[in-house]
Amino acid sequence: MKSSSPARRALLPVAVTVAALAACTSTAPPTAGAEAAAPPPAVAAAAAAAAPQPVARVLAISIDGLNPDALTQLGRAGAPAIWHLVDQGVHTFEARTAVELTDTLPNHTTMVTGRAIARDRNGHGVTWNDDRTDPATVQAAAGEDVGSVFTEVSDAGRSSALFTTKEKLRLFDRSWPDGVDEVTVLGQDDALATAARDDLVAHHRAFTFVHLGGADVSGHLHGFMSPAYLDTVSRLDGLVGRLERAVRRQPQLAGTAIVLTADHGGRGESHRDPAQRVNYRVPFVVWGRRSAPGTSTTCRAGRTPTRAARRSATAPGLSPCATATSPT
Ligand SMILES: [Zn+2]
């Protein structure tokens, strides 16, 4: 028996969050008479130190096949980096995948496009989950033009990078060649996380997407939520920590928001039945700088919130062009 109707599932795509974050800046409201009554230097310095920084970059991390129950079972001792993002950011362990499928490529395509999967639901049409190159692009699958977070970032004059452990995600580069400025495909999570960290530090990307595949591999080999799977999630948590430490410690990465989610969950042998809650329930975590009380958030001049960004106003803790809110 189903625990809830898939048709009622809400969608929390990364594209919605990231497009809103990447295109927008956060500013303090103007203060009446500020010029006439400038604060003393010490006060001004303290205020500047306390002022929020605009979100200048977004790091999105997708842990393939991460059942949120793994985080609960591992606890803060077993997954300290992700729990740190949870504790200091905004999160839900009750986010939902797209309703139609719980497979890696279709659901990642939903993340970056903000669209459903099925074409008759105005979806992107990517229903396969292998390395095929025909259809060659998301546009070919959809039969129409399809934008993505990569095109949003590119249209804003900024740079994106994609780091993935799975060859099939090259679909994104083929679909948005002008939007994805750097693509790295490495089968090994540890090497991939290092490459992503080095790129984060060396380049001023507005958007970096990191896809870690080990938990899904372990789930298929040993069973999702098995001890071996949990060990792998704990190991991947260490790689999240590697990225998180770079964001915290490197001055050039100040103003980076981190989004962490998954394409599907899983329990036992598989994650393929989209009617099963254990498959369609995923974590969704957003961590970033605190927005000080009284600050307002505005879109960059000349830009308006996208339709997807306006929809995100219904997501907990998010609003069109909102900055992520949390202590650092
Ligand atoms: Zn899988």
C-alpha cells in the first residue's frame, strides 16, 4: 500500500533554488538620513562585519541514491559534514523526486531544468537511464527548447561547472554546451570531489554541480540501507566535508551557498518503483549566509524572477531571489 499519492507530490528541484540564488543579490534597505548622520567608524565596521553577503556562488551536491534515513541512522557522528549543513541551514528530509520516475538521469534532468519528466506533463522527456546518445539532447527528448540552471547562469554572464561520476550526465553538456563551461567525469568519488574542490578554489563559478555516485553503487551491490551502504554514505560525507571546508576557509569562496539533495532514495535491492516512498523521498538542504534582520532581497537589475523562481516561493524557507539563510 502506498504511503501517499505520488500525484500529490511536490517538486523541489535544484534548478528552482539555484536559479533564484544565482541570479540575485541581497542588499540592506536604504537608511533614511544615512548621509547626514554617518555612524562612527567602529560602529560602521561592526555593522559591516555583521552584514550579510550576497550569494555569489552556488555549490549543488547530489548524492545519488541517498535515502534520508541513512542520515538519521548515521547521526551526527557518522555524517558530521551533512549534519553540519542541516543544523546550520534549512532542510527537509521529506523532499520529493519527480513523480514519474526514480532513476538517476531523468531525476537529475528534473533537478537542473525544474521540469517534470513526462512530455505529457510538460516534462523534459528524458525517460532513459543509460549512456545512449540518441536522443542526443534534452531538447530532442522534449521536442522543444528546454532551458536549465546552466542556461540561466550563462544568460547572467556567469560560469558553471559539472562534476559527475556517471557518463550519462554528459547529456547536460550536450544539451547546454554554452552553459556548461567545465565538465569532469570521474568514476571515483574521492578524485571527483578533489577535482571539484580545486576548481571551486581556482575559478569564480556562479554554479558548480557535483554528483557523487558511490552510495547508489553500494546500494545496488549490497542493498540500500545495508551496513555497507551506510558505510559508503559516511565516506561520502567526508567528501562533502572536503568541499564544505573549502567554502568555509577560502576567502574567495565567501558568499557560497550549498544545496545538497538526491535524485532518489532506495531500500533493499532497488530504487526503481516510483510509487514507493522509500524511493521518492529525498533530503533537501540549503546552507548559506545569514540574512540579517531587515535586509531585503532583490533581483539583479534588469532581471525578473523566473516562473520557476516564483514557484519556489512555496518552498519552505525560500522565496523568489531569496538568499539562503543560516549562520556560517
Ligand atoms: Zn541506481
